[in-house]
Amino acid sequence: MEENLVDHDDFVARRCIMVNGPVIVGASPSGLALMAAYLRDQGVPFLVLERADCIASLWQKRTYDRLKAFYPLPKLPFPEYPTQRQFIHYLESYAKHFEINPKFNSCIQSARYDETIGFWRVNTVSTTGSTRSEVECVCRWLIAATGENAECVGPDIDGLCEFGGEMFKGLVVGCGNPGMEINLDLCNHNASPSIVVGSSVSTRSNIVTLINET
């Protein structure tokens, strides 16, 4: 249901959407799983806001080719250790199967809980081509599913920007699945990586076998 709310001064002259359920920020794998496994089953309406132009944008735009998925999503058969492209295809099929249609190119400007009305007020800016529109979503619940790596973070190393030579060594922090895969990629490209971990290393035999067979 869409309506203009004028109970508060800052509602005036602003397009508002009332969502009789949660607003989910991010069309990530966890967001898709939440929508399919719980909200759809319970008949709960929801609105998905995604700042990129596709689902699972981190997987589609920031991951490396060797990356594999290890954790299945509920309610739809999951391939064993799918590659990056296989997992992206799986997620797109997942969204289509459960009729999940995120609102793409929608950036969150602010979100706060309005105690006077008992709802969240989420201000967004959406772009479609050259058209820019501001919308306020009013909802009972707000769910963040943006992913833990939504923002890039790089080390601040003196002189790195001016360095013009070739780099043959790399430092990988952490020995989880991505860390081990990145190390293997570096070795395959004639680098000499080092690994730094905060605690003792724990590995699973099937993961080690998978990497050895790749």
C-alpha cells in the first residue's frame, strides 16, 4: 500500500511507501534465504532494497574466479561446492523460483525508528537511467542483509600509491576458505605469499582435498 503521510512535518511533500512487513536491505545470499525460507512461507510481505543493479553483487562483482560456495541455501537443492559462476546462477534461479524481486539501484540515506508511530522510517534514493527519486519506506521491521564485506577496506601503506614495480609477495590475513584459496592463486601466479592467523589453524579434510584437486 502506498500513500502520502502528513502526520509529521518532514513527511510532507515526500513520496512514502508503507510496507506491512520488513524492509530488507541487501539482496545477498542471506537475504534471499531469509525471504524464501521464512517470509514467503509465512505469507509475510516484504520489500528488498539493493544498491547495486543485481542480486548478490559481492559475488558478481568483487569475488575471484576460484572462489567456491560451501554453505547451502534452504528449500532448493544445492550443488556440491559450486564455483563462482555456478553459485551466481544458483542464486539467480533461487530468486526467480521464489519470486523475489528486489528494488535495485536503491541506496539507503538514513534509517531510524520513529517511536511516535512505532515504525521504522527508511529514506532511500533510487536511480533509473537519468531519473533520480527519493522515497521514504515506512515499515514495522528493518533487516540488514548487506554482507560482512559490503565495504572495501585496504591497508594504509606508506608509498604504496607511488610504487611502480612488480609485486611478488603477498600477505594474507586469515586461513579460512577464502584465505587458503587466495594463497593458492598467489602461488599459481608465481607470488610468495605469507599467512597471518590469530589462533591455531583448524582445517577440514574435505576442504583440503578440494583445494588439492583444484
